[in-house]
Amino acid sequence: MFAGIVDFKRLKALLDGEYLGNRFEGDLKELEERFFRGVLDSVATALWLYVNED
């Protein structure tokens, strides 16, 4: 599912299997920490909104 502006050329390349994506060259541990911090922030925000729902 896409939200916002869609780059149809890139989408077609992705669907055709031609798009390799961006390569990650860095510290995998740092990437993992940032990912899980984002997940935790999202869950915490959702729970806060649910608890404080009026």
C-alpha cells in the first residue's frame, strides 16, 4: 500500500523485479536499535491515544 505521491516508474521496476533498492552500508546494530525504538514509540503513542480517548 502506498500513501502520498507514487513514482510509477519506480513502482513498475519494483513489480518487474528490476529494482534492487538502496544498499545499507553501516552499523547493523544501530539500524536495529533505531527500528525497534520507532516501533516502541509507535506502540506507546497508540496506547496513550487509546487510554486518553474521550
